[in-house]
Amino acid sequence: MLSGGPGSGKGTQCTKIVNNFGFKHLSAGELLRREIASNSEYGAMILNTIKEGKIVPSEVTVKLIQREMESSDSRRFLIDGFPRTEENRIAFENITGAEPDLVIFFDCPQEEMVKRVLNRNEGRVDDNIVTIKKRLIVFEALNLPVINYYSKRGKLYTVTV
Ligand code: UDP
Ligand code: MG
């Protein structure tokens, strides 16, 4: 699993890791955006949640990740941008019965994250200064317990960005 704030470089580094080590890349954010695009029953709720910089209910995100894992030939997954909260983490473990072998955390200064998100021009509805500030507040409030949990279990590798 790969964790870090908005714009900390998760997606970019995942692409490199996947190319070099042959994992199947599962970006939680991308799966949610795909769900919006496919006009599924949860699409509108997910779009509103992302616009507000909030966290989509764990069960919805876990189901999307689980569906990808089950339909893939790969047995080695790199899950990017998830779990974002302790509740996310517990739901994933309960629903899938799986745990990550290791978790990489990109520790990046806030001003760098803001700069990158504002400059990336990917056309995302949440890459504006108002939503970024909300995403950073959510990240600072909810990420640490997840990181601490994996750290205690000896699974955490922190990369200082
Ligand atoms: N998101 C979520 N749960 C997840 C992953 C993403 O609710 O497990 C939502 C959340 O609103 C987040 C947005 O999707 O702000 C974008 O996530 P992504 O990881 O793509 O953004 P990044 O942090 O890489 O900029
Ligand atoms: Mg991303």
C-alpha cells in the first residue's frame, strides 16, 4: 500500500514501482473517479464527497478495490491512496480478510503538496485551492492513526519527499 497527502507523488511513484516490480496498480481515487464516470448508483454521492474533499464511505471504496482484486490475474497489488482513515483500514481487513505486507508513506511538506496539485492540470474537480485546503485538513486529521498502526506492526516505510 502507498499512502501520502494530496499531491505527495503517490500516483507518479506507483507507475514506476509497477513498471519495475510487476504489481497490479489499484488507485482508490481512480477507481472512485471511474465509478462516477460509469454513472453507477453511487456516482453522484462519490462526486459530492470528492468535491468536498471528504472520505467516501469505507464500504463503497473497499468493494471497488475488492472487485478489482478478484477480477485480476495478479496476486500482487499496489494499492494507492488507501486506507485514508482507521475506519477504511478496518473495513478493508474485515471485508477482504487481507492485510498489506508493507506500507510506504510519502511524507511531504504541505506547501509542496499545494503547489503540485495546483500545477498538475489533470482537470480534476478537487484540484482547486478551496478543496485542497479541505483535503489537507482531512488528511492531517485522519491519516496519522493509520500510519501509527502500520508503524507499530513493523510494516511502515516512510519516504521524506
Ligand atoms: N478518496 C476517498 N477514499 C479513498 C481514496 C480517495 O474518499 O480511499 C477521495 C477523497 O475525496 C480524495 C479524492 O478521492 O480527496 C482523491 O483521491 P486521490 O488519492 O486520487 O487524490 P490525491 O490524494 O492523489 O490527490
Ligand atoms: Mg492519486
